[in-house]
Amino acid sequence: MSREAWIVVGVVAVATLIGAVLLAVRVVRTRRLLGTLGVNGKVAFYGALLYTVLPIDLLPDPIYLDDMAVLTGALIYLGRLVRQRRAAHTPLAGRPDVPSDDDRTHRRVP
């Protein structure tokens, strides 16, 4: 290979490494939003991080495109879990006659 080709390979390797690290950081931050994960969330979180760290991949390690794909999939899945958890803890709107849980706990008793 020529010198220019090696430079291109090096630039691509560094760019995909930076992308994989940024995605891993986002996955960890999303994990913090979830608090306690269900079994599926734990498998997605730890599986994605292990796949990224372990040397056994679909593509050779200087090319982190497969790692980025796994991290992106985990990030999408964990993001859906966050949205589901937030939706489950949101009180129903439009019913003024029924106080929400927050109103009941903060109401003063005369």
C-alpha cells in the first residue's frame, strides 16, 4: 500500500474510534437516566459495552463501524426505555376532579 492509502486508513480508524467513544459515553449517560434497568435493558447496556471493548468483532478493530452500530442500537433501545418510564410516571391530564399523586402528598391538612 502506498503512503497516502495508509494515511487514509489511519484517518478513518481515528474517526471511527472517536465516534465509538462518543456513542459509548452517550450510552452510559442514558443508562444513568434509567436508574434501575429491567433485564432487557441490562443486557442491551452491558452487551453493547462488552461488544465494543472485546477484541472479537465482525470487522477488524481498527474499523469501529460495527461497534458504532451496536452502540447506536443500544442507545436507541435505552432511549425507548427512558421514554416508556417517563410516560408511565406521568399523571393523567385533563381530569381536574382527580388530584394527582403530587397533589395528594403535598396537600396541607387543616
